[in-house]
Amino acid sequence: MSRKLLIILMLLFTSAGAQVADNSVQDKIYKARDKVMPALVHIQPVIKDYNTGELKKQAVIGSGVIFHPDGYVVTNYHVAGKAVRIICTLNDKEQVPAEYVGGDPATDIAVVKLNLDDYKGKIQIAEFGNSDEVQVGQYVMAMGSPLSLSRTVSFGVISTKDRYFSSDVRLPTGESTGRYNLWIQTDAAINPGNSGGPLIDLDGRVIGINSRATMFANNIGFAIPINIVKEVTSAILNVSEVHRSWIGLHCQALQELENYFRTGNNEGVLISSIDPGSPAEASFLKAGDIILEVDGVPVSARFVEELPAFYSKIARHEPGSEIRLKVMRNNEEYNFKVVTKPLGELQGEDFECGAWGFTVKGLTRHMRLQYQLKDTLGVFVSGVKSVSPADIGGLRRSDVVVKVNKTDIVELADFINLYNEMSSTSADKILLTIKRGGGTRLVFLSIDNKEGVLFNEE
């Protein structure tokens, strides 16, 4: 056989093999698509928005996937968490109403339930996979409704399976997210509207829930690992909410500080700060301490990607339970016991002061820490309406109202009662005492002529 003929035969066999491989991948794509597409849901919620100083209801677009035979759909909290009305379009293009069941803003997961009373079709559920088994470079498909284009499939690979985002990153609804989980990064296109849709493998199993994209970036999207989704949805369905413990620790990666603290590789978690009045402070833990063990189990956070697992380990304890910590301080080992407290709500309930021209929300422990406030007394100004008494008077977003006229405001209920009482009597002169930037100010609202004056109080 001539060398030329041999080369031709080799090329023919190689081409045929590549064609078979291509057909094999294509067939898997079709099968995976057909397995999950019937469970894909196009979600149209009407949500409440208080950020402009008045209550506005606006329609948004998102995606979801049916995961339970009773019609439960998993989506993102930023899609359905503030919904007052939800309409879902199913695979057969029939529209059915749905109701919000519960959500977890810390992981951006929510559950809604389809109202199937008048639905004549048959729903299909998607199978959850195991996100711990995914591989970098693995083929995946992102499904959803990008830019309101329903029932769309994009194809790509997993770019990384342990992308870290600081918990300072916030959802469109205002809550912080990312403290308790990492993210799956993919180059399968994820755009606005894809949020809440499934990220699936070529076996048709859901390995993540699409959650976010990056502005001005190409081929970069992020999904919440499905193992996190399993935990959250199970808690929502079984106990109606996700309970987490809080002890008031903030930590950082040890990578560049190991020599200074004389720790070994993959040994210990460095405490960077402690919340005032927290269980950690009450137990005399300090910034600079290194936690070596939690309940007798060694822990480490050499890299930032390891921090969410540590925070989640603490959060999984029952509120009110005791955590045993072995800590290294000044090269000496000590044992501490910390009694956890419930984390509570991330953001408080919203309220619109229509006559005064601004919106407020109740203060939570998390908000106090987030905005570096001294306490949780008063109400937080979430928005100020343009050209309103509050706007003209000089009230600003993020101010904290601690007194109305001469009445102290302890919590949101106090403020609502006082506002309703003064509105019913048509009070037209309102003096607000506010906290701003560590100082105290007085804001005068004139309701009749919408004039206002801002005073500083020494």
C-alpha cells in the first residue's frame, strides 16, 4: 500500500469517527432538551418596588423549572420574592396562575406553586442532578426566557465550578447574596430573563439554577449549584423557611497571612472582625483569632472559595444551640463555647408614606451591620419621591427616622401607627428626627405646600 493511499484512508476513518462523535453529542443534546423542556416555565411576576419613594408595581420576566409533582416550581428570589401576582406559561403555552410559597434571598432561591385546578394538561417534572460531580469543561445547556424570548436553549461548557462572590453583592431586591454558596460559571449564554431557569447536563439533569450575568462581559453566566437548591427548597417545603444561625463572625482567607500567624497550609479560619453585641463578642472571641476546629472537626479557609462552606457550617446549627470552637491566639490554643442566635430576616418589611413622599422599611440586625448603624431603633428610609414634601425637606435614602414630632420610633409598627394617626387628622406640619452618617438632623415636612427645611442638630 502506498504512503499516499494510507494517508487518504486515515483521513477518511478520522473524518468518519469525528462525524460519529458529533452525531453522538448532537443526539445527547436533543435528548436532554426533550427531557427538561416540558418542565420549563416562563414566569411573569408583578413585583412591588419601593425604591423610588412610592409603591410601584411592575411586571418582570423570569424562568423556572417544575421539580415536584404537586406543581412546585423553583426560580430565583429576585424574580418572585416580591411578587404580588404570578402568571406562568407552561410547555403547551397554556397560562396558569401561581402563588409565592417561600424564598431565601441569601442564596437567591424561591419556590412558587402552580394553580392547576383549571389546567387540563399534564405537567412534567425535571430531575435534579448532583452539582458536586460536575467537571470544568463539561458540556451544559442553559434554558429559560432571555429578554422575554420564551423557551430558549443555549449551549456551552462549565468554565469553573467554584466561583466566589463577596456577600457585598446585592440582588435587585436589595438583599445581599453569596455568603453561603459558590457559583457555577458557564459560557452558555445567560441573559436577563434566564434567571431562575435550569442549567442542565447532557443526561437531562438539572445541575444548577441560572441566576446572574455580568454586565459588559461576553459568555460569562452564573448558576446556583443544585445541591444548594435541594437544601433550600426542602426547607421551604417542609418548614416554610430557611433557618440559619448567627454568631457574628466575619472571616478572610489566610493565604497571604500564613507566615505571620505561623499556621500550616489548609489549617484554620482567620477571624477578621466581630459584630458588636454578637454571641461571638459575648464569648470573648477577637479579630485575629484563628479557628482550628468547629465541634471537634478541623476547618480551614486558605482561599476565599472556602469561606462560604465555613459560614454555612456555622449557619446550619440550630438557633440557640452551642458551638464548640478550638481557637489559636498568640500561638496558644484555647477552647470557646458560643451559643447561636437566629439570623433573622435580611431586610425588613416595606411601607409607603404616600402623603409624606417617602418609603421606609423595618430595621433588621443584618441591616444594622450592613449600614454600620449603632442599633436597630427607628425605620430605614428606602426611597424618597421626587418633588415631594420629604424630597424638598431634605430627607435622603438610607436616613434612619428615630422620632416623629416628639414621639420616639422603636420599630416599624410604631411608625405605621403614628403615620396613620397623623394622616387621619390631616396633620400638615411634621418634624422628623433622623440619623445620618453618625450625626442627628431634623427634617421639617410641610404637607400643604410641599415645602420643607433641613436643620442640623449639634
